[in-house]
Amino acid sequence: MYQAGLILEGGGMRGVFTAGVLDFFLDKNIEFSSCYGVSAGACNACSFLSKQKGRSYDVIADYIGDKRYCGLYSLITTGDLFGADFLYNVIPNGLNPFDYETFRSYRGRFYAVMTDCKTGLAVYYPVRDLKKDITAVQASSSLPLVSRMVSVGGRKYLDGGISDSIPLRRSIKDGNRKNVVILTRSSDYRKPPFKLNSLVSLRYLAHPELAAGIRHRSDRYNDTLDFIRSEEDKGSTFVIRPEQPIKISRIEKDPKKLRRLYREGYRCAARHFEELLDFLNAEEIPPAKDKRQNSR
């Protein structure tokens, strides 16, 4: 196990890129002492830590066409665009069984990032037993406007991407001198300003801090991208990201597009494997050979 943090960005169906990267890691027996998952990244982390290669992709590919999984039917009948009971109960406890025991045997730390609906701040929830802590993963993945708030420990939470989309700073604060970041956007991406500010303010009238967090998410996200680049330049952070702009939506349902993106994630990890090993095995943090070594 490498003493390093693994940070997994969300992005809805763009997360199949991350699934490909993590499946390559499983093939190479690469483990990290800490893992931070946000939204779809938290879901991907679960199958990675349970060492179930292919499971993250299969869950999407096998059920994306099921009306209970994602879409208007789920939103109308349950209040969630992504059907919570179907995703976090029916699939892992029946259709595609989750290996809870292997997950519990993980010797590192796994945090699902959620946003506190009262404060608008990020909460890094330690997930140890997925049967007990599954609501934290659900909360991390509950998109604003199209999901119900999720109760965890008596408080209400939504998508971790609202408050901390890429928690590299938190990993560093926790003592991880080396970090591997898996992004679901190419290096030229900058998040545009949110367009539904009036709707957000109205929808979350009783939660003004949450509404403010949603309105200003793009500023924090782009600031984090700048921070990631500075850490890359220092040689303390290794980034794997799509090498071309991703042309699928957050709720993409085209299986061919999803399969191509999954394969691209696997290939991208393979292309940078030797560089990654050099980074992880170095006793001292090496200076980056190229300021954008993983953006080519």
C-alpha cells in the first residue's frame, strides 16, 4: 500500500473514465493509504476498495436504461433523478452484489465528501462499513435541484461537489505528502458560472448558505484547478485526466459513448503507469519533469 492520497472527482456519467483508471489500478495491485471520493467518485471508490474490477462500469452499463436508475420517471416517483433505493439497495444487495467484507478489510481511510445543507460547508465522512455508511455515499452523490436532501446523523446533506469538488487541500491537511488526483475533465476545462441562480435561491430559501455555495461553486472549482496545477509543478501531485474534452453529458445513456470513455480511462492510466510508479516509489518528492506531464 502506497502512503499517498487518492482523490476522485465526480461528474455523473463522466465517472466511467475514473472507473477505467481504477480498474487498471486493480490489475496492477495499486493501493493507497487514503481515498477521498466526491459524488460519482465516491461510488467509484466503493467498488475499487472492494476490489471488484469492472463493477463500477457494469452497474452503469447494465442498468442505465432502467427507468429506476436515472431519469424523469425516477425524479417524479421518488424525488431523485438517480433512484436512491435502486442504486444503494437493489443493485448492491441483489442485482450486482457488493463485497462488503473485502471493503471492510481495507486498511486505509476512505472519506465520502458531502455538503452540509445548513452551513454549505464540506464534510469528510469516514466510511468504514458500507452497510452502515451507505447514506454518506448517497449524500455525496445527491445533486442539487434534482435530489432530496439525505439525512446522515441527524443532519441534511447534498452533493459533495457543491463545497469541495476535488479535495486535494483536505488530503494534504490530513498529512498526505503525495497525492494522485483523478479528474473527469481535460486540462483546458474551466467551470462556467452557474446559470440557475434565481431557481437555486428559491429552491433553497430556507438554506441560504447552501444556495450561496451552489452559486459560487465555479469560482471555488476553478481556484482548485489552479491549486492542483501548482502542486503538480512542485512534484507533490500526480494527475490523471482525459486527454481530450469529454463530449458526454452528466446523465449520458449512450452505451457506446460510455464504453469508449471507460476504455480511455484504462488506457490513460496504462500510458502513465511508469511515471506513476516513479512518483509513488520516490523517497523524496521529485520535481515534475514537465509542468503538464499528465495533460498531454
